[in-house]
Amino acid sequence: MIGALKTWARALKRDVVALWIAARDSRTPIAAKIIAGAVATYALSPIDLIPDFIPVLGYLDDLPIVPLGLWVAVKLIPPPLLIEFRAAAATRSRPVSRLAAAVVIGLWLLVAVLVVAWFWRSLPG
């Protein structure tokens, strides 16, 4: 069972990089580009929406989002292109999405501003 999980994890990592490649290829259909780009950006972001140091919740955000998004994107990419992207992904190192990091930081800042504003309005006087 451990061996099967390791194989699945390696395939998942390879497919995330394949989606990153697919999102930048002109032959990829537009719907697949959008979903592939979103999934790859999220998965490759150095900063999580829910930080991993938060027990249980930190890993639960990645668990449904990445495999489900990957599955949808893979279904939208034509099989010959997907084979090509997977082969290219097997030879590349894992990229990092700074755009996703910026978006997540922006969301955290927005939440912080909203919490402070709510707190400020709830003060008496």
C-alpha cells in the first residue's frame, strides 16, 4: 500500500508540472488552459491558502482541490498532447508559482483588513 501511495504521489507531482506546461502551450484548448493554469498555480504556490502548520486543516485544503482539479484538466486536454506534456514534465524540475503566492498573500491581507474593520466597528462609542 505504501508503494502504491508513493507511485500515486509521484504521478500527481508529474501531472501538476504537465498542467503547468499545458497552460502555456498554444495547442491546449482554452478551457483546459484556464483549469490547468489554476490548478498548477495553486499546487506550485510556495504559500498555501491554509498554512500547513495548522493541524489537519493545513493539509485538507490541498487534498480535494489538487486531485479534483487535476482530474478535470486532464479530461479536457487531448490525449496526444497530455502524453507529450507528461513526458516533458518527467524531465523538468518543479517550478514555483510566485503569482499564486502573491494572490494568497493578498487574500490573507484582505481577510486581516476585514477582521480589523469589523473589530473597529464593534467597539463601543
